[in-house]
Amino acid sequence: EESVAAPEGYRESGIISSKTLGLEKEFNTPTDMFYKNGKGLYVLDSGNSRVVLIGEDGRLINVFSDFKMEDGSSLDFSGAQGFAVTDDGRFYIADTEHNRVVSVYNNTVDLIIERPDSVLVNTDAAFRATKVAFNSDGNIFVIVEGIDQGIFVFGSDGSFSHFSGSNEVKVTAEVVLNNILK
């Protein structure tokens, strides 16, 4: 009946910062990380609209920036909160502040996913994507702040497919009666 100290969950082996990596610009609002086995740790440096790749040894491997839109203009994804990286090097960025998800391949935006108005008729909530993931079938999964119909599932071409994990409400006489009584 005596308290016992919990074992350490982890012990840091070092600190990685923009200074230890030798980056010219300091990290500015890093918001997400994605580990790719054999490649390293990708850090979404949202405030600088860049992705920094850190090797498993803690050294800087690459800085991905200067992403271009199809028209040649620069992609600004400051305020983005989530991203994922495919095996072929495609970045999916949940561009929260710009209400979209962008796919970047070879430093060029090749797909923009925006609010699917056809399925969101009961809400005028913005498409504030906060997390993005994908599967081997090419489906893109997006979690959106303020929309509780489930996780958005898009095809590889950016077309809305369905909601995943949404709660179905079965309309029964009891449900109707409870709504009337409320």
C-alpha cells in the first residue's frame, strides 16, 4: 500500500532543432510529423510552408519548399495542420486555413480537394481539414474540424466517395416521439 514511481516511458536521446539541423530559417509552427520507414521523419513546418526531412540519425536530409500551383504561382499552406507522405514521395497536406487538401508531387500541386457541397447540405461549416491519410487503394481520408458526419473518404482523383465511421441514426417511432417531446 505504498506508492511506487512509474517506470520511464521513454528517455530522450537528444534534441533536434532548426539550429542543430543547420537550417537558415527557424522552425515556424511545426504542426505535424510523418515517419516513413527507411526514409526518416518528415516535419510539416506550417509557418514556413515547407516540409523538412530528418534522417534516422538526426541529420538533415532535405528541405521541401517552393511548391508550385499548376499556374506557376507559389503554394502557401501556412496554417496547415496535417500531412502524409506516400511511398512514391507524394505529399498530402491538410491545408486547414485555406479549407482544402492539396496533393503535391515533384514540387507541383496535382490535386486540390475542397468542400464537397453536394453531401454537406445540412451545414455551412468550412472545410477545415486537420488530418489526412491514405490507403493502398488510393483512397484519401480526411478529418475535418466542425463536421461530425464521419471521416471524409475521397477517391484518388479527389472525388467524394463516402463518410467512414459516421453514426447512423435509425428513425424509429421512439426517436420521432422523443424529438416531439423535446
